[in-house]
Amino acid sequence: MGSRVLGGCRALMEAAKANANANTKVARQGGGITKPVPVSPQLGKFLGGVPQASRSLAIKKVWEHIKLHNLQNPTNKKEICCDEKLKTIFDGKDKVGFLEIAKLLSAHFVKTG
């Protein structure tokens, strides 16, 4: 009887392992915010002339630009002071809030389908 229980556990473990491998393959294909989608010409130019980008890549590149050019307000870290390059993708605004970035970028991702 003991071997029957262990045999059942092995079967369950193999099924779980197979399911985990299947889920990993789906994640690697890219979906959601990691899926490359067409972007507006303004965002494409900001990202280096690319026609498609993922949301996560766009946000990462915006933050790299902000940090590289020291555009965060030193007294209020939640505020970003836009340079000319950021103004092209942030509707010409001089300043944007930390939480506005994703919302403002959203308009640059072309809806398909």
C-alpha cells in the first residue's frame, strides 16, 4: 500500500512539473506589458527610431533618460521636470507627476484589432 501512495505522488509531481514548464514557455513568449506593439512616431523616435516596443521597455527607457539627465525635482521626487525630448511624448507638459508617466505613455501605444 505504501508504494501505491508514493507512486501516486510521483505521478502528481510529474504532472505539476509538466504544468510548470508549460507556464514558463508561455511567459517567455511575451504578453501583456512585455509584448512588443506598434508605437506612435513620437515614442518611436524617443526610443531610437523603433516602430514597435513593449510598455515595460518604454517605461524603462523613459526612466533611464530621467536619471541620466537628472530631471527629477530634488525637493519633490514625485515630480519630473520635462526637457524638450520628454515634452514630445508628454503632451508638451513642463512637469509631470511620477504616477502620470504610464498614463501619458499609454496614448502612444497603437491599439490593434
